[in-house]
Amino acid sequence: MRGLTEAGSERIRGSTQAVIAVGAALAAVALFAAACGTGGTGARDEGPAHASAVAGTLASPSPSPAGTHRRVDAVQLVKKDPAVSPAVKRELKACSGDEYPVDVSYGDLTGGPVDDVVVNVVTCGDWVGVGTYVYRDVGGSYKNVFKAEESPVYSEIDGTDLTVTKQVYDSDDPVSNPSRETVITYRWRASRFARIDSHETDYSKAGGDAAPEPGN
């Protein structure tokens, strides 16, 4: 009897394992069919997987803190700014339709509760920078905290620094080929932008090597 019992147990275990194996196979087929049915081409519809997804975790971008970014009407901001020269305001007219020659970027330059706004005003056609400005939110209104109007000039946000590029043309230089270019880096210190670095590139020299300005 013991032999029959052991044999019967083996048959029961074998049958159970077979049922489990069949069930697992059916589940795998169903999962594969569902994945194909959602996009037609499976995972390729989503592009290559990120490393974190392969590792078993889902990657998601960190959201920006609420309230740190507020879009502005840059054209009206410049036109109503008493610190902007009349000459720049005259250049600030529509090039075609309702397209104005302004370039706007947002970033944390001054450590305020709302992103600062950098506005570059350029000319229509050749897009030469005629004025660049930084606006900081102060009590819900934007205040001009930096300006440069020595054309050609253009500003960019570099991390938490402001970089201002000024180009110098000799009398016979075309717009596309200035003789020299100076890049000045500013950082917000003690409620103002302080100059912390600068370098100049002289394109008239062979190789166009960059050299620091005297005293830097």
C-alpha cells in the first residue's frame, strides 16, 4: 500500500506541475498578445528603453517647482521700460505680421521666487543684437536689473550666470564676420550683476586664439 500511495502521489504531483506549466504558458501568450495589440509593434513604438527602466524602475522627469516660471509679453515689457533707450524701442517693430525681433529666455539668475527673464532685441533681416535686458520679479512686477545696448550685443543664461557677447567690427567687416568678440560673464551678487570673468577672441589673428582681457 505504501508503494501505491507513493506512486499515486508522484502521479498527482506530476499532473499538478503539468497544469501549472500549461497555465503559465497560456498567461505568457495572453500577455504577449496584449502587448502587441496596444501598439502593433510592441516596445518599438515607445523607443529605446532607459537604463532605469531596464533595471526595473520607471524614470520620470522631476517637475519644476510650482510658480517659478511665468511667461511674459516681452515686446510690451521692453516698450514700457523707461530704462530702454528710444533707439532700441524704434527698432522694436514687427518684421512681418505679428512677429517681432525679440529672443526671450527664462532662468534662475537672481535667486528670486520667479524665473528671471532675459530679452534680446535684434534687427529684422540680419538679426544683429541692438539691446539685451534682464528682468527680475519684484513684488509681482518685473524690474530691469541689467541692460547693455552697445550693438552688436547678445545675452544668454549659463546655469546661474549671465553671459554677454559683444562683437567688434572694423570698417570693412561684413555682418557675418566681426574682427573681435568679447564674452563677459556676470553673476548676481549683493542685489546686482557683478562682472566675474571675460575673454576676447581676435578673429583677425591666425587661428583666432582667445586671450583674456588685461586685468583678468
